[in-house]
Amino acid sequence: MKFLASLAALALMVIPAKSTARPMVGDLMAEKLYYAEGRQHPGHPLHGSHEGLWAGSDR
């Protein structure tokens, strides 16, 4: 399972998912927030979505 997670993370680094929600936030930060929220799990209601990751951030 860890191998698949590592492989998915590597694929996301090679082919990053672009988000237009906050362009000033880098792709790496977007991926960190995505995984911190648990959105990589297929059962998560926002799986595959980067929307709302920056809600409440003043930066």
C-alpha cells in the first residue's frame, strides 16, 4: 500500500495537478494540503478536488 502511495506521489510530482483556486500557492503546497486533508483516499467526499484547500488562509 505504501508503494502505491509513493508511486502516486511521484506521478503527481511529474504530472502536477494545476489548481486555479490560489495561483500564488505553489504546486508543492497544494499537494501537501491535499494529502493533509486525506483527499487522496477514494472514500473522501472531496477526493480528486483541490477546491477549498486554502479556505481560511489570509496569505
